Amino acid sequence: MGGVAAAIIAGGPARRLGGAVKPLIEIGGRAVADRQLAVLRPIFSRVFAVANDPAPWTARGVEVVADGVAGAGPLAGLAAALAAAGEAGTGEAGTDEATSIVCLAGDLPFLSPALLLALRDRAPNADALAPRPGGRAEPLCARYAVGLRAEVDARLAAGELALHALLAGITTIWLDDAELGALDPEGLSFVNINTPDDLRRAEEMARRAP
């Protein structure tokens, strides 16, 4: 599977959703984590979560890596994922180290398998491969080379925490609208859950799904 692992970046409690843990929020009667795992496991030989509470993940048979830098946001999650991806894992394909990793926010309930396959397989030597729907980068639905670990750690130490700035400062291959139209024509992979309105919208989308 190309030496590419997948990491779910669980994130902290959602303040605008009453402190809920986003991957455990149910959409259409299924936790976001379960929706993601159902799509990720057939595509990636190694899937793990970056989370500080391992219990929900170990209950699902998912390897867990701690997010070691408090208050540093998604960049800290990416740093932990890159460190873990560069070590031998426990995936079905054995203990080979990954060369890159697809990092996904823990609040994306409608991931497109076609998009994930593209993130896994396209431009394998790029520093990063990221969707840019409508000109807006999606850094937590993107692939990063394990070789970026030193760069990410340096940015983390310097307090330069913006993932968008990281993508702008490295060799990023972009998936723009023309390609995304074939991979995820409705942009469902980028639907996230930050607010009660987002949650209501996601529930409506789940009800409309076949």
C-alpha cells in the first residue's frame, strides 16, 4: 500500500459543542470515528489515532499515539503522527515503517474513498499532497512525508503553529477543483463539525445518504 499510513487527529474537547469529543459524536446513529475507520481500514494497512484519551480507540482496536504538546493545536498532532509513522507499526502488512502519512481531522464524517486513494497514491515523492477546494487548503485531509518531521518539530518549537503556513513553505502538490470534481464532487470529505449548526447539517446529510 505504498508505505502510506493514515492517522486520525482526534483533537481536544469541542468547546462549541459542550466539550464533546468530536470523533465520538454520532452522525446518523454512528460515531464519526466508526464512519472514518470503515473507510480507512480497507485503504491503509496501518491506521492509528493521535489522542490523549486512548480508551475509545483501543475499544475499537485502533493503535493510539499521544499528542505530546498541549495547546499547540493540529501541528502538534501532525508532529506526533509523523514521529509514529516513522516507527514500525502494527498494521496488517507487517511492521514496515511508513514513508508518508495521510492525516485526517477527527470530525470529518463523510470521507471519500476515491479522494483517500488519490492522497495515498499520487505524487509519492512530494513533501505534501493536499486538497484545495475553492482555493482553500485542507491541511487536515492531506498527506505528509515522514521526512518533514524535523521541519514540523522546528516550527512547533518556534511556536509557528499554522498548518497552512507549513504547506506554503514546502513542496506541496495541490488537488484543485478540476481534480476534486472527479474524486469528491460534492466536497463531502471536507464537511466538519465545529458548531451545533454543523452538527445539524451533518445529520441532514446522513439522512439523505443512500
